Amino acid sequence: MIRRGYNFQQSADLSVKEARDQATRLFLDLWKQKSGDRFAPSRDEFDWLEMPMAVVPRIMIVDVLTSPLDFQYRYFGT
């Protein structure tokens, strides 16, 4: 069943200080700096060289497509 009108921009608000490890805290801090008041920063705003290396294998970039609902994986950590 497909939920009509679902807002894909919903997320849990995790504060930087709640993150369990240093790499995740660094990534969340970078994410919040880049996104400002927006839900997320654009892909163009991210420089992969700024990413903590410990986080890179955990990152997924997924495009949410509609009509029909589908997901396109751009990057799946290695």
C-alpha cells in the first residue's frame, strides 16, 4: 500500500551531542552547518574530502522518485 501525501522530509532531530561516536558528531555538525534552516544541504554543498573517513562507509544517498514511488541509490557506502 502506498501512502498518499507522505512527507519524505520528516526525520528525527538528533543533536550533535547525542551522537555516540566522534565521526558521527563531526558529520552531524557538518550537515547542520551546510543545511542551515533547510531540511538538508544540496549534494553540491558537500565536499567528500570534508567527510570524516569513519563515516563514509555509512553514508547512503538516495533519490525518492514519485509516480510511481521508487528509490534510486546514488551512493551506498563502501
